[in-house]
Amino acid sequence: MTHRIVRLVIIAAIVLSAGTSLVLRQSAYAAEQSTYYVDCIVGQDTFSGTSPISAWKTVNRANTQSLVPGDQLLLKRGCTFAGALKARWNGTADRPITIGSYGVGEMPIVQNASVANVKITGSYQIIEQIQTLHTDGNYPTLAANCRNQPVGWKLGFSFEDSAHHNMVRSVRTNNHAVGVNFTNGSHHNQLLSSEIRDNAGLWRLIDPLGGLGVNLHGNANEVAWNTFANNQASCGLTKSGQVSPWKPSLSIELFNATNSTIHHNRSTDRVFMEMGSGTITSTDNTIAYNAQASSETRSRFVVTRGAGAPAGPVWRTALYHNVVYNTGDDSQGVTCGACSADVLTLQNNIIVAKTKALYVDTGTTLSESHNLYWTPVGLPLPNNFIQNVAIAPSSLVAQPGFVNADAGDFHLVPESPAIDQGGDRALLAGYAHDIDVDAVPQAAAPDLGIDETPAGSVDPINDAPVVTAPTQMLTEFRTEQVNVPALISWTANDSDGISTHELEQSTNGGAFETVKTLQTGETSKFVGISLTPGRTYQFRVRVTDGLGATSEWMTGASFMLTGYQESDAAIVTTGNWAAATTADAFGGNVAHASDKGSVARLTFTGSSVAWVSTVGPDTGKAEVWLDGVKMKTVDLYRPEVNARRVVFNATNLTVGSHTIEIRVLGAKNASSSARRIDLDGFVVTL
């Protein structure tokens, strides 16, 4: 794997090779710096925060600290923090402020802020290795007339108007209306090497807007080396109030943006980018070395427009060296309304679409040369496959010769007609490396698409993928009568792309058996599984790349689940608890209390613990305490009853003795009809 390690080092040096330079650089001298720690388990906001054993507890406390250039703020891995993290500090180019994580386990989660979970208003800050989440219940509206679609202006990361020269890298988003937001005044910020996925909220239900990875406004901002996947709302309404047949799904919306660089990203969303102008005319944006692959109906790569078109004009957009592979019905590549050569330039792209590769309005044109167009269904081409424009003599209509397009591997085979067919505009703009960070060109002229392959040779070195051992986490979903839900997760990386993931399970020390085989090019996988308390489990995974090389099996640590029913002698209760039998409960029974001061306490040995309860319209609020530290206040109110829910989960605890307490507050959500708290049991992992 030596060549891949080298490539990773090169990325750090040339990630902005496209005509700009890194906004943050390493200091040439050692300087004093302070590091502050935040730990949701054992931290206290009254502590100094200057070491892991004197960590603060909340991001609210961290927000109040004055940080100076060179300082670090680190959140404990495995922790979940409520409320907004406010990155308001100002570093320098030589001594940026770093906001990241420490410890082992999953990246820390910052969740359920009123708007943005990470609000960036400062400058010269590096924000890395953090996850953001908005749960459905945190949205102000769950649209009952539209599949309970979450609706609200909920953001993962937001670069505000005062934000400049900040870098967000190696982060992950989950269930926002917008994963990453750049406002009109933001400038010279970077979003790099992150997973922008699973953003399923809307901020507008009728004529829907949302399901959006990046909302890109501002000047000279960069979005590069990211993975976009599953950014899609579940439902939206048409202007007439009917459920729309199209689910909003968009990697990047570019609006009021100038001098943006969007390069070396991969996407499986239905639409990669839509462009428009409002109070600011979008101009001089470049989209290079990106790959989109979608099997969704009505998929699009780029939608843009000129003067006279709604939300136009967008001037001087350049598309260089992109690959489009859209195989669904009515899928298209690039569409341009009211187009002209001053609106859109296409060079060195490979566009494969089932219905239409290129569309411009009647009587308009664009700057087009050195592109390759094809359809996944082969000849004859669909009617109006390239519509209202004649392509240049340097462009081709031919099968591109990908190694394995269906698996997301867009390297070129030696016989590809795309090799050595490119023009020089991308090179002149500073784009000198392909998706694998290979230099461009490697022969007489650049290749088309995202891969630069010397003619007559095989480009990828076919090493096996690098795979992490699978880990487990109990999830905040509904349990079964006896079993509990868990997520098994792992990552895989390979420059040749990923083709297949194989997950196997051993129960009680028995032989490994297949759980699931996944045909997907995704590099991070989460598989939901049902586990039975009282049993020991172990999982292993192996991965095959796009060229057929398979990794060794990577085996996770063995673990046991222990279930404690509400009647278990290990659970000590004080106050007014009553028993109730219900067929829908975890194990068939619950204990419930409504009075303030009622407590249920379990001392256990393990590395994680989950509380199983009931949510519904007559439920109240309770505090969860772990080892004498308040973890969170849980509001069990939901419009509908849902039993056997994991409503709290603490993971990555130090293996040993711990005590969890459920403290009834005698309080409720304003919408709830009562204050009932159910104890349906605990589940412990050791």
C-alpha cells in the first residue's frame, strides 16, 4: 500500500492545486499553545478543561472560553453533546485554532441545536473529526400529510457571513435540511475530505427545498474531496398540496456564489448541482474532477441557466474532467437554460446518461469541446440525446471504456477512446492532478474524465482494500419483544473503488455465518442488525475493490449483551413506581412513574448501556445520570405511542463498574397530556 500512503501525503500538499493555495499552513516555529478538553461522561463545567481528567462537560462551557492562535479544543470521542458549538475564534495562517476530537471510538456528535450544530463565525480555524445530527424530534414540524417529513431550518455546519479562511475536514453530517451551509458573506473557506450524507430534512415543504448536502453561497469557497450520499428527503408537496413524485435530493446548491471551486468529489445523490443567482450574480465557478453515479429517476449532474431564465443568470461556469454515470429513467447529464458561451464551458468530461447527455434551450449555445457522450443502454442513441447544439469535432459519442462503472470504478481501460483526447483549459486553470492524485497529463494530452491513464498501460496498482474491524453500537430505535437493534459499522478505502462488502457473524463462539453481502461503492457502511441479550457476538468483514482484489477478514472484538428487565433485582427503585403488563413492551411488562423524585438505578459492569422506554402523547421528562454525572434530559413526548424504544444510549465507556439512574422530573412537554415515564429495561454491552 506504499503508493496510497504517498498519495495521501500529496493530497495535503496539493489539495488546492486548482489555482489557489492552502488558506492554513503549518507554523514554521514552535509556539506556546493551550489545549482544552470536553468530556460528556466525567467532565464538569467547573473544571479547568486543560487536561482529559479535568475536562469540561458541555460545549456551552467551551463556547465561553477565549482561544488564541495555536490553541486546540478537543471533544471526547463516543460523546454526544447537545446544543451549538460556536467556532467564533480567530487564529492566524501560521497558527490556526484547531477544534477536533480525542480518545477512541466514534467521532463525537454535536446535535439538536436550534439552527446550526456547528456555527462558524471566526477565521483561521480547523474543524475536524466531528459528527453533527438533528433528530426528527428536534424539527419544529413533522408533516403528518407527507410521511411525517421533518421540516425546519436545521444545519449541520454553517459558515456565517464573518467566517473566512476556515477549514472543515474529515467530518460527517446526519439528518439536517442542509449538511453544510455557506452564507453570502462567507469567503475563502474550505470543506474537505468529509462525508456529507443522510441529510433528510426540508426547510420548505410545499415546492420543497432541502435534502441538501451543501448550500454554497459566498466568495472563493472550496468544496473538495468529499463524498455525497443519501442526501434525500422522504417527502415533499407540490404547489397544489399533493405529494410530489420526486423526493428532493441534491448534493450542492450553488446560489449567490462567486469564484467557487468544487472538485474531486464523489456523489450518488439524484442531482449533483443546481446553480442560480439572487441578490448576488453567481459568476466564475469551476466544477472539476467530480464523479456522480445515480440510478434514480430524473437524475441530473449540473443544472444551470443564463440571462432571462428563472434564477438566472449564472455567468462563466466551467465544467472540466467530470464523470457522469446516470442510469435511471429520464436521467440527464448537463442542462442549461438560456445558455451561451458566456454561461457554460464544457471540456474533458465523460457524460453517460440514459435519456439526455446535454441540453440547451432552442436557439442558444455554449462553449463545448473534447467531451465524450454515451448512454448506458448503448446504440441507437435516444432521440434528442444531445439537444439543440452541435458538439465540437473534438468531442466523441462512444463507449467510454470504464473499468467497472456499475461498481463506481471510473478508471479507464487501456483501449478507452477517452485516453489522450483532452484539451488544456483545466491545466491552464491549475487542475494538474486526477482523482487518484496522479499528475496530468501523463502522455501527449490529458485523458477525458477523472482518471489520467498512460496510454497502453493499466493505471491502478491492484492492492487489496484497507478495511477497519467492525464495531457495534446500540441504536435509538425500537427494540423487539426480546431482541435489541444495533448498528455494525466499518470503513474501507481503495484507490480502485469499492465493489463489495461481506459481513459475517459468530454467535456464542460458533462458526462465522453470512449476515449480508453489499454490492456498493460506499467506503463507510452501517448495517442494522437484531441482537439477543444473553448471547456473545463477534463480527468480521472483508471488502473487494473494483478490480477484484479482496482484503483479509477484519474481525471485531467479541462482546456480550445483557438485558435487565424492569423487575430485575439489580434495578433499585425509589419513589412511586407501578408495574403494568402490556404485550407491546420489551419482555411484556413495564414499570412507570410520574412523580418528581422517583428514581430507577442500575449498577452494571460493561462498556455501554441503553435505556429502553415508551414514547407517546402522555409521557413526560426524565434526567439520565451516569456515574453521578447528569448526561441529558430526555423528553419522551411523541404524537403517537411507540413502545420498546432505546431512548438513551451511552457508548465507549471504560470497561468496569458503572451506575445509571433515571430520575423522574414530574415535568412534561407542553403538548403532552401527562408526565408518565416508563422503565422497560436496560441493555448492557460487555
